[in-house]
Amino acid sequence: MRNLHAKILVLGGGFGGLSFCRHFSHPGAEITVVDRTNHHLFQPLLYQVAMAGLSAPDIAQPIRSILAHKPGLTVIMDEAVAVDLPARQVNCHKNTFPFDYLVLALGGVTSYFGHPEWETFAPGLKTIDDALRIRRNVLLAFEQAETEVDPRRLSSLMTIVVIGGGPTGVELAGACAELAHRVLCKDFDHIDPSRARIILIEASDRILSHLPPDLSDSARAQLEGLGVLVRIKSPVRSITHGRIELASGEVIEAENILWAAGIMAHPLTRKLGVETDRVGRLKVLPDLSLPGYPQVFAIGDMVSLQQENGKPVPGVAPAAMQMARHVARLISDDLDLGRGRSPRPPFRYVDKGTLATIGRSKGVALFGKIKLHGYLAWIGWLLIHLLFLIGFRNRVSVLVSWTYSYLTYRLGARLITGMPAPDPGNPSAKPGS
Amino acid sequence: MRNLHAKILVLGGGFGGLSFCRHFSHPGAEITVVDRTNHHLFQPLLYQVAMAGLSAPDIAQPIRSILAHKPGLTVIMDEAVAVDLPARQVNCHKNTFPFDYLVLALGGVTSYFGHPEWETFAPGLKTIDDALRIRRNVLLAFEQAETEVDPRRLSSLMTIVVIGGGPTGVELAGACAELAHRVLCKDFDHIDPSRARIILIEASDRILSHLPPDLSDSARAQLEGLGVLVRIKSPVRSITHGRIELASGEVIEAENILWAAGIMAHPLTRKLGVETDRVGRLKVLPDLSLPGYPQVFAIGDMVSLQQENGKPVPGVAPAAMQMARHVARLISDDLDLGRGRSPRPPFRYVDKGTLATIGRSKGVALFGKIKLHGYLAWIGWLLIHLLFLIGFRNRVSVLVSWTYSYLTYRLGARLITGMPAPDPGNPSAKPGS
């Protein structure tokens, strides 16, 4: 072994970062994992937290606790602000970390395609706090509608627009429709939430465009069955508070506008001095290292890589986890063999299938050539997501929540929390009621 | 029936308000329940949310959903700002409600005994948002300690002070000790959370002073067994950021200072023009109505009432629920008999026992003359709290969480959420890691 104490620095505790830690093991290395939050987030179920089907701790687990039994591993809650690749050093808000090997696994952030001003009016869904904010605003709109007398304002309060017909948008719109049309409708006296409008807006000519056209059609039909209005070929021209203007000139007024239309790589990628694509993803070499820096790797949603068949590796959790395993093997080889195998083997993505759920008992799935619709796709989705959920407690708790919702149609996590602080000038605004 | 559509207005959806709605039923009445939040909170378990043992939705349920099947009942999310008793009208932020009968059930708020400036440095625990804020700050202190080099700062980060030796303070201190000494201790590399100091400060000469002295002694011994430093006869002189000065002149530095020392009635009570006691509780007549207003009642923690034996009715959930049932009967009689029974029967409190838990498998209980310590008290507490938890889902979910924590000593809800918004000038501060 050339280096008895190689320092491996992992930025990000998502699917990629954690998989790397699970697969990498070498007596001559110490690993430091740095994440901005203290928890790993099971992002595929985040929309369920936003739509009050699950509680936040159901889909998140402290990173420390997941990796507690791994020797030679330290978890630090901090945030990278600058990477000095030639000097092999990462500066965070509170600490500075030197490294021998660096694994960049920071994932993506919501992108507004050059319109950052839309973020205020159409929040995206990437973090627990995003999900809790969306939940609060959606539930509050119905609470306000209950006593609203102005018909135009009432219509706006009872309209939810989801922008973006990818998997997140489809799942979100389906869950919105179930929340309004099946759950809330029992609880109000003056409004009828089953008449709430849920509108899914997609710029291109079909939703779920990563799937074959017949599955897109099936998904659309299933969404419409739930009462979602699906609007294809409808690019957005502008968004302001509670108001969307489409390219056609049509205007929709909606208290809740949710953005699920775009993802770009973590902004740190643009500061590395390495080539990126138009959404900021790093153009890595076939072995996933950065050009000119064989000891720096990027994995997951930060990466732009073409497969040998010309298709890009998709930005999904299984791809991030496969990349993590590949990089773990390369670094381990390096440490064993001095300079590693040369040339290093390229990364190859194995597509194990794609699933999307559309509310209760509905969905579409593609496994190789096998296509599933409706109930079967939903069962497949349920099993796979439960299998992947990290941590026993979460798995049981999610199963309880889902079974309960399924049997009773009442969602369990319908809490409005995190309201703005009350006005200190008004003593009655103190909590207690 | 004199009044075919008597309007009953209930302010507050806590134990008192909800019990009233459950017990009151009259064909000639319509009920409106107004609460500042959308959920009923199971306050006795709030400390478990603060100490990451339970998730927020486990102990809260939408008020609409609890009362959904009750005919003639409307739930409004709004906040009372003024009550005009002679005009029989309540003004809220968004609505105005006239009433024939008014039930005041707004509960209490944290009191700092004339030192409102302490609130910033020593948060109280009355709402879900309070609990989530305390959880965040306690967990963040340990995350920061992991990389802290200054020994004085490190000591402060690893010290939690709980002020107030009543049931909430004792339960909170016990749960703090378990979190630090049994759960977090497995997850850190550079610090040893089992060496964290948990200090419970009580001004009087014993903790749990509402119980007999031998149960106080037992509780203290059980707390010390968990590693809590119990300081009696230690009134607080001042609190500033991370620093407490006791009346003795001693100074304790602690990043987390939690306030469990005082409760006062909801501030609205002081604006009614009716006599209140020194903590703002309404001096009601023996039938729980307000002097001069036979159609206005107050129940629960807002009420100051002496029992026939000279002891005050305690500010606990069972008392609020018994009061609710009493008032429900009186109003029903009024509606049936025109002017009601005269004289109205007085309220009588039936004490069914008192319980306090001190961490896992510990506690004290008093049922009539029967005193329980340790494991038996804890089992009693567990069963009673599960029985009382409103809503099936919560009961199952809490049972899962508790069983899991009990078996594995890892608490399930250790999420840090609701961090301050990132600096917009720093693009890397966006979520995604």
C-alpha cells in the first residue's frame, strides 16, 4: 500500500454518497462525509410528505445513524463553499478538509430555466423543508376557502397547478387530486374540495416523455380518471403571485403553483473550472473521474455521461448507486495497486426498470420490454420503495401510514406547522389555542 | 325549545374544546369551533417530539378530521382577538362570530414571570413548532460540538439546562438524558455525548411538588440514575444567550436552555373585563360560567376554581375534559328547559390519578392512595397515554415508534428541519446536498 492513511472526502449524503460509504472499505483509508443537513432523504417519496401522506421522519434518517457502525468514518454537518482541486482541499462554512480522493455527490437543485424570480411563486420540491412548506400552503388554502365569499378568490384558493409532466410532477398531481378529491372532501362544510381543480402543465407533447408513448397515454388517462386536468403543449410564459400565463396567452389563477419542471446540478459544479453541460452537470471521463484529476470523482445527478449506446445515464437513484459502487472499486484498486488499474474500466449503467405512481392503486412501469399499467405497476412501486427505504423504523412506519390511508382514505400527516411568527404587538397571537 | 338555532361558539380545539364537542349534542344548536391551528395537539407527549422520540403527526390530528362526523358543526381556522361579552360577539383575525353560548377553551401559554425577554434565550414548549425548534437546536449543538476545538464552547454546546421541576421539566430532562446518553452516544467520533451535562433547575425545595414528598424523592433518584443533575432551591436570577445566572450568583453556560417553569392563561382572558387570578386565569362561578354572563363558560387551563375541599382544580387534561362535559350538560339543559335548571349544579372534579414519566421504564404515579415507582408507573403511563391518543393511526404509529426505540435505543425522528433560509448571495447555499 502506497498510502497508509488516504483521506477520502465525500460531499453529499444522498443515494450516491451513502452507497459509496457502504461499498468502500479499505484498511488504509479514512472517510469523511460532509452534508448540509443531518439526514439522508428518501427523495422519491418526498411528494408524499408534501401531500400529507407521510410524516417527515418517515422518509429521512440521520446520516450518522445510518453509518454509525462503519469504522474509520466521520460524518460532519457542514456545507461546501469552494473546492480547490489542484491543492486538494475543500472549504466549507465551518471547516476546511484536505483530501487524497474526492467524491462529489451533491445532487441537483431546482432549476427555473433562467427565471429565478419564479421560485417565490412556484416552489420546487427538493428538501424536507420544501415539502413541509408546500403541505402548509396547500392545506391553508382550503382552510381559507372555507370562509371565503369572493367567488374569484375562492376559485383561486381551490386550484392547484403543477408545472412539469415528469415523474415528480405526475406523482405530485396524482397525490394532490387524491388529497383534495378523496380526503379533504369529507371534512369541510362550506366548500366542496372534490370540486378543486388540479391542473398538470407540460410544455412538450406528452407527459413522462422518458417512457414509451403508450405508457405516457396510460399515465394521462389514469391521471384524468383521478380528476387531474392534463394540459400538454403548454409552455409557461410567466409566473407571478397566484397567476400563471401560458405561451398561448391563457391565464390561470391558482393560490398554489408547484414547480416540478426542472433540475440542474448543484451550483458548486460551475466553480470547479471543469467543463459542464447546460444544466451544470460535470462532463466526467468514462471512469467518472474529472478530466485532469484522476483522484476526483463525481456521481449521481451532478454527472453528464453518455452511455455506449449514445443515451445519457438518467438522473435516478439507481444510477447514482451504481456509480458509487464503481468509484468505490476504483479507489480501492488505486490504494491496493499504487496507481490503480490502467486503463481504468469505464462505468456501465444497468437499467433495471422505471416506475411512476399516480395516486392510490395507479401507476405505470417499464422493466426491459415489460410494460405495466394501473394496479400492478402500483404494487411493484410500493414493494420496491419499501425495500429501498433505509432503516427499519421508517419501513414499518411507512407501511402503517400507507395501509391506514389505503383503508380509510384519510391521510395521517395533515398538519399545518411552521406558520410565520405571530405579530409581537398582538398578545393574543401567542400560541395556546 | 326556546331557541331553535342556538349558536354555540367554542374557542380552542384542545382537550377541553374537543371534549365539549364530543359530549354536546342538541338538535336545536349549531356549533362553531375556532382554533388558531388546524390540529388538535396531544400536549402530554410534546416533549417526545422535542426530544426526537416521536414525529409531529404522531401526536397531532386535524380538528376537522376528528369532528368530521358530527352534524351541525363547523371548524374554522382563525384566531380570536377580541370578545365583546355584552354584544355576544367574538372578533377573529378574519371573521366575526355572534354567539348565544360561548365556551372559552384556549388553554395556557408559557409564562416567564415578568421576564418576557427570557423567551428568546429559553424557549418554552407549548406548540408543535416549539417542539421542532427545540429538537433542531439540541441536535445542532451536538453536530457543532463534533468539530469544536475551544473547550469552553464545547462544554456549553454539550450542556442542556431545563428550568422548572414540574411534570414537563422532569419529563423533558429525562428525555434529554436518554437522547444524549443512550442514543447519540453511538453516532459521534470526536465527542462523547454520554458526557453531556443535563441540568434540571428547580426554585423550590423539591421537584414534582404536586405529588407527595416520597414520590418527589423517588423521581429525583430516578432522574439522577439517568445522569441528570438535579438542582433544587435554585431560583433563576437572569437568562441571556447561552448563560444562566442563579440567585446564588452561580453561572451556568449552556447552548440549550429550555423553559418549563411557568404557565399562564391565554392572554385573551385579561381583556374580558372579568376578574382573573395572578396568572390570568378566569375566576368562574361554581357552574363554570363567568360572573354576570350565564351563557359564557370557561374550561381547562384558563380557569381558576377552588374545589369544596379548598384545593384548586389542577390544570391537567382530565380536568379540562370533565369541565367540558359539565358545560355540555348545562347548555343542553338550558336549551331544553328554556332557562335551564336553577340553580345550576356546581362542577366537581374527580381526581383519577397523576402520572409522570422519567425516560425509558421509569416514572412515578399516584392513584388515590396507591403510589407507583419505576417500571410499573411507566407501564401505567404508557397504557393511559396510548388509550387517550386521539385517532387510530397515531396510536399505531406511536406504538411502533416506542417499541422501536425501546428495543434499539435509537430514536426515530432525529431530523433537523426548518433551518434559516440560505443566504441568497451564496449560490452554493442552495439545497441539494
